[in-house]
Amino acid sequence: MEAIVETQVPVANTGDYDASNIQALEGLEAVRKRPGMYIGSTDSKGLHHLVWEVIDNSIDEHLAGYCTQIDTIIHADNSITVRDNGRGIPTGMHEKLKKSALEVVMTVLHAGGKFDKNTYKVSGGLHGVGVSCVNALSEYLRAEIHREGKVFEQEYARGIPQTDVHVMGTSDRTGTTITFRPDPVIFETTEYKYDILANRLREMSYLNKGLRLTLTDERDLDAEDKPKYEEFYSEGGLVEFLKYIDNTRHSLTENPIYVAASADDVMVEVAFQYNNSYSENVYSFVNNINTREGGTHVSGFRMAVTRLLRKYGEDNDLFKKLKVKPSAEDFREGLSAIISVKVPEPQFKGQTKGELGNSEVTGIVSRVVGEALEHFLEENPKEARKIVEKVVLAATAREAARKAREMVQRKNVLTGSGLPGKLADCSSKDPAESELFLVEGDSAGGTAKQGRDRVFQAILPLRGKILNVEKALEHKIYENEEIKNIFTALGVSITEDEEGERRLNLEKLRYHKIVIMCDADVDGSHITTLILTFFFRYMQDLIKMGYVYIASPPLYLVKGSKNQQRYCWNEAERRQAVEEFARGGNPDSVKVQRYKGLGEMNAEQLWETTMDPSRRFLRLVSIEDAREADRVFSMLMGDEVPPRRAFIEANARYAKVDA
């Protein structure tokens, strides 16, 4: 660690600041020096972003009408191959730079066919930065091009060509194959997650009907040494996509409302429907890029839905019994939608394209969706009435929830601090250093209170299983004692603006680390899931800010004959400890204690294994795929049994008895 010394700079010293102080990073050096500027981060998300950039190039070939299949392979060493049957990257000599066009594309920033409107009318990726970024951030990359009856090849190391572009054979097909191995010097992890890649490819198949995508994982072999393999292909496109993400909910309409139209060179495709849930689930894409923060296309869609349904309800006197005016948010409760637009020159906010900024798209989407919804309401009066009745119920529940929230907040004001009586608070008043443990049961809560560090660790025991918020109306949630305690202990509240839009108010948040600590058994896992569902639905901002964690108490305590003891968190650690303690001694003297609950540990053991910051294992709760997280929470905690049974059968770990 460098020592920081404060010095007084003489006023007369103007400093040597001239041309020699200006650092010009050449080629791809800038990408390696500041990778986060180009791919967002160097963690798992940035690692997977490399794959998206290569696949996006192949998708662009599909959008241009030249590619029908994209194969992605995860190799045993976590290198990746992406192969398509498009036209293949040009390999001829670049007139200006006097080198192969392939080398230009792979090594020069802002070089590619995406800037030529005659080559790609719409495109995704980082607009000429993507594949060269992948090259710069890979310790090895190989490009293999099939075109003009030949096979061309060039290899690179950290963006630097290791060979010239050369012909290595003949070919009767066309396409591009990119194989790369991420640089461990750059990335915090180089291990690819199959599910993340599979979910994205499934998504892309729905967004590009008729395109076949495959995923092979050579790290996962079956009994016949065949790698794990999945194929993604959709003929139904967005309608199939919507049915997939809504398969855990009961739809209010027989089929989704679907519209596809073009206006002013902008292609709009939308599928949407209402269901029996209490949340809005809208997923948006621009040129196949997932715009997680929405943007003008989402605004246009919401405007159309609110406008048309409000008019229909007013024209048919369906709001006359309501004591409050339906807000914009009431029209979105239980609404699931997928919005996909193709824009020739998209304007994004931020390099990673989280939000669309083209103002003209708002009106185009609003007009297209409005016309489709108007026809649907006219032709399907029974289903139209069901939808508006859902809006009426949402408005009624929102008003009841507002009164319930006000009651909780008023009670807190009247009773002083408003902190729950069961809360054992910490002495620190600095949220940045304070931790709140949500502990299953009063007994374990009492042990945690004894074992904690009182300076910065607060304990809130939760009695039994908290309310399943996935099935409950909002006002019932604020009436639940355990959930009220969580709100008041954290110091947060939910506010509502004039449009009925609800926001989590974090101004008085008292802890920047919230740790869910439950038993390491089936009931404990269920309670953890209930708490996570609550945070995902009502305090998602805390998850996004990186404030929510899950504690990892040990499963076993292994004791040997020579005063040996070791805590173990999984079966592999238990077996290893037993083998070590039995070696050179009496195997029968090794004792294994299985912890079924937190209450089986005393205060000192709980501190040592689960609460001590220097020794504990905490799992950070993050949202890598909001769409998939929403689907899984609805499936696990909702009313539909068949999807939940299928999920459990596919993911359950069945106990095996050691021989």
C-alpha cells in the first residue's frame, strides 16, 4: 500500500503540462486499459458480454437475410466458439489501410460493415467496437472465414495478430467462426455459466423466428462422453416467447394480443396479455438488444395501453363504482409484454445500451399498439371487460394499500422511533458499516443476539414463514406483522406520486448490508425463498444496489481424536475432513455432527462460522436476468402446480447413501 503524504505546492509552480503529458493509446490498448468503458465490467457479466458481441455479429447477418444457423460451443478450457453460416467477414485488401479487411475488423476500433446502410439496415452489438473488443480482451483468438470457395484464417493474442491472413484450404460453404479464450489478466472469473448462455440463446430464437441456434457444453459430458447440447428454434416468435415467460400465470385472454407493423423505417413487433398476477412484466428489445431500462419504445407502448383501456372503461361505465381515478400503474398490473423494435439508427443512453433514446419511436409504437388494441377491444367484449375489471381491482387494492402504508407510518411516528420491539439494533448510526440479520425463529435470533458484534450488527428475528407476497394483495402485505417489522427496521417506505407510480424511498435506509440467515434445511430454504420473493417484488432496488446477502451456515462439524475439528459447508468438505482425521488414527473416533438448524449452534459457534466478517461466507444476491428471475419466482411461489413440479424434478438434488 502506498503512503499518502500531503504536500503544499508553491503558488509560483505552474506545472509541466505540455504535449508530453498527453497519452495516446494506440490500437486496442485503450480497451485493455479501461475494459469497463467498453463492456461494462470485468466480472461475470462482462465475461458473458464478450459472447453476446460475437453472436450479435452473426445475428446481424441473419437480419440482413444471409444467416440461418448460429452454433455456440463452450470448450473444456472455457474458451468459446461461435460459428455462423452467413456471408463471412470480407478478407480482401482494405484500400485505405493496406491490410486485409478481416484484420481491420478484428484490430481497429469503429471498423465494420455496420456503418454502411447498404450492408446492414439495422444492427446490434457495439457498432464496430464489439468484435475488436473481444479480440483485445482475449488471450487468444482465432478467426476462420469461409467465403469465395476458400478458408481464411488469422490468429491473435490480446488483440495483436500472430499471423497474416492466410488461406488454409477450400470450402463449399460461407460463414464466420470465431474462437476466443478470455484473458484471465482482465477478468475476475473466466468460467462461463451454461444457463446464462442458454437463456440468452433461447431469447434470441424467439426474437428471430426461423433462426436456429445451438449450444454445446464440452465441460458437461454424459455417460457416453457426449457433451450437453441444446437447440433453440421458434416459428411463433414473440407470441411463443410471451407464452413461455407467462406459463406460470393464468392468462385473462385466450391468446396474446400481437401486432407487427412498420412506420418511417421503424419495425415494431409487440405481443402482450393480462394475467392474474399483481406485477407488470415488460421486456423490451431494440435490434435484438435487451434494453433493461426501457426507453422511448416502452413509453409508447404504455401510453397506448393506458389511453385505450381508460377510454374503453369510461365509454362503457366500468369505472363508475370506483372511488378513485385509475392511475397509469393500475393499467399495468398483471400486464406481460414483449416489445421488439428495429431502428436504423438507434440512440442509446450509455455504452451498454440499457435505454433507447430515439424520441420519434414513442409516437410510432403508441400509434401501432393503439390501433391493434382498439380492434381487439371492439372484437372481444368479454375479454375486454375482464381486463378492465382487473384494472378496477388494481385501483381498489392500490387505495387499500395506500391506507395500510399510511397506518404503519402513522403508528411509527406516534410511537417514537417506530423500531420493532424484537429488533436488537447496533450502536453504529452509519448505514455504510451497519448490518441487519433477518434470522429465522426467535430461538436462533436469541443466539445471534448473543454472538453478534453489537457495534455494527443488528438482529431481527422472524417468526415462522413470512407471507407469500406472490399470492397476496398489496394491502395484505402491509398488514403482515413480520413484513411491517422489516420495513420499519430498515427505515424504508414506499411512496406514490400523482400518477400512482410507486417508488421505494431509501432516504432513511439504516443498513447497507441485509443478511438473510435461515436454517440449512428444506424449511430454511423455503423461508429464504419467501424473503427473497418479497425483496424482489417490493425492494428490488436494494438487490440492485448490492445490499442483500444470504448467510451460509455450515452443514457439518467434524471432530477427530486429537482435538481436531473442522466446519464443513458441503459433502465434499465433510468427506475430506473425515479422511484426514481418520488417517493415522482410529476411524471410529471421527464424529460428524449434522447441523439441521441455527439453534443447534451456540453463540460462539454462530459467530465463528456465520457472522464473523473475517471468516463467514456470504452470498450476494444479484439479478443477472430479470425476466428469468421473474418467471422463476412466479413459478415457485405462484398457484400453477405443473410448472413448479417440472422445475423441482429437473433441479432437485436427490440424496445418495454412501456405500
